[in-house]
Amino acid sequence: MASKLHQKAPFKDVKTQCEKMCVVLGSPVGRIEISGCKTGVHEIRLQENAVSQNDTMEASVSCEVCESPEEMTEPLEQCTAWLQAYFCDPWMTEKLPMPPFHHPLLEKASFTREVLWTLLRDVKFGEAVSYKQLADLAGNSKAARAVGGAMRSNPVPIIIPCHRVICSSGQTGNYTGGSHLKEWLLSHEKLQKEKLAY
């Protein structure tokens, strides 16, 4: 049975026809599909409902390449290495280069772009921020709803950590791959941060 991946609108770049490639990773949160070209990463798609409520943190977490082109572009290699580090050795992500992105949402000036870049820059591993706090950080304290929209349209989840944005009440809120996936990612980060503290 084919994996059910969260579908987003196909990416089309009218200016330059990208030679798009895909890499598929097998991860603790199910199948992760990375698409991109020589310029940068287009999208990261997460498998919906791959994590159930009963899934617990494993002692050793692995993230392996399942499918890839013979010659991977540099952005795809960087993205793969970054995601593998995120799951297996999270503190290495700070030492690794951030893959370049090639998606119109992350290139054209907009409030959504500002919110996503602010989240990437200011909300660190193991931290969480409310929609309202993120709206404040992005320069518009009244735009908590727009922040929710920005999280839904994030083309590169996990790298731009929309899972770290939660409700003011402390509830996790919605997520691309399902709320259990969001809870797993938050727990993974909390556990790794605690390990480092010892």
C-alpha cells in the first residue's frame, strides 16, 4: 500500500524550469520526501498519521535514505544530512550548513515569509512559542491568525520548525502530519535537551 503523504500544490517555477529530484527518507516519524533542484530545496513532505499515540521515543533513532537519484544535488545532500542529524544527533544541526530553499513562498517578500524566517532564526531546538508570541516577534502582534496560516503553508517543515508553535493555552494545536507527529517532535527535542543537560 502506498504511503499517504501530505499533498501540497505542485511547485512550478515559471522563470526557470527546475530539474526536480526527490529523496525519500525512512525516519522515526515515517516517510519523509524531499524535493529540490540544483538551486535549493522545494519541499519537505511528511507522511500523514505515521506516528500513533502509542509510539514512544526509541533509545536509538535512525533516519536512512530509502530512495535517491544517482547523483544528488548539493541542496538535497545538505537537507538529507540535516534531517538525519536532527533525528540522530540533534546538536550537530548547528554545525551543518542550512540547505538553500527554492520555493516562491520563501523568496518573495510577504508576512508569511517574515514569520517563517523569524521562526527559523529565533525559536531554537527544544523551545516552543505561541502563535501570538511569534506574531510579536515578526512585528505584528495582532496577526496570530495569520501566523497559523503561515505555519500551514510552510514548505519545509522540521527545518523551519512550525512544530514549535503552540497555542497560548499550552495545547499543541494542528500540524501538517497530524497532532501526534507534532507531539512526537516536541517530545524528541525535550528529551534530547534533557540528555544534554546531564
